[in-house]
Amino acid sequence: MATGWQRTMISPTDFDDFTSAGPADYDAYFGTPTHDDHVLFELLVVGILQVGLSWQAAASQLPKLRQHMAGLRLEQVAGFDEPDWERLMQTPGVMHNGRKLRAIITDARAIIQLQREYGSFSAYLWAFVDATPLLMPAPDDELPTQSPLGARVAKDLHRHGFTFVGPVVTHMFLLAAGIIKLN
């Protein structure tokens, strides 16, 4: 964490921030356009964990996952194997959903492949909107949970080996990353 100011958002340098308030960080960051692959990975992790849970419960896992998953550094998480997964499944405070933990590892590997192919995960994602956030009408009553762009990106992510990235997860991830903006 930087000194001299209170960080209120997910950061490209939060690898060792194990005491942050994950939900407050995520909420403050939500909708901020980012081109940083680490931030994008953390936002995707929240999306994966959110399946069947509130976003607050999912985001509250960020500090614990940083602590027990190598700071959520893509390269290290992509290198996790079965003993790492088993350790995580036994770690107090870490969500013990084996499918979601495997998805985080699998998706880190898929991001590494996209980085090799496109230069960065960010470049891959932002190419879907020609580097300009897609403006979407915001209804008055509820946050939309799906979009044609989310469905298209989800399908392509699956094609690249991602898991736990259906149309809803992907749409919410694109909103969190500022790739889709509500107006």
C-alpha cells in the first residue's frame, strides 16, 4: 500500500495488501476503466467468486487470496498445481469452493496465453470495443446483468480456455473494468 494517502481502490501494486477492505476497494474501483492486467485479473477473480454470492462476499476474499495465492500475481497463480489447490482448500479464511479456486488458476493460465498472443490481457479485452468504453443505457431500477457484448466476450474467453466466465460473469466483469459504461 502506498504511504501518505489512503488507497480506496484496487491497485496495480496491491500484491502484498492483505489488510485492505476488499468490498470497499472493489466498490470504489467498479466502473473505472483499466488497462492493467493485474487489476483486470483481480476484477475477474471477484466475478468468478461472485457466482451464487453477493459481490461483497466475493470481494471480501481479495486480501485473503492475495495472502495465500502469491499476491494474485498472474505468473505465480498460473503455476499453481494440485498441492497448491489442496493447500488453499485447507486454508482458514479462504473460500473453500474447489471449482472456483481451480477456475482462478485456469483463468490465470489462459490470461498468460492471451498476453503472449495479444501483448496483454487488456489489449485483448479492449479490442472488443475499439479501445473506447461501450456506452450502455442504465435503467433506473437495477444494474443490468447481461449484454450482447458480455455474451460475445464470454464465448471468446471460453474459446481461449477460460472457465466460470458465462455471459453474466463476463458482463459484470466488463462493467467493473470500465469496458462497458452505463450512461
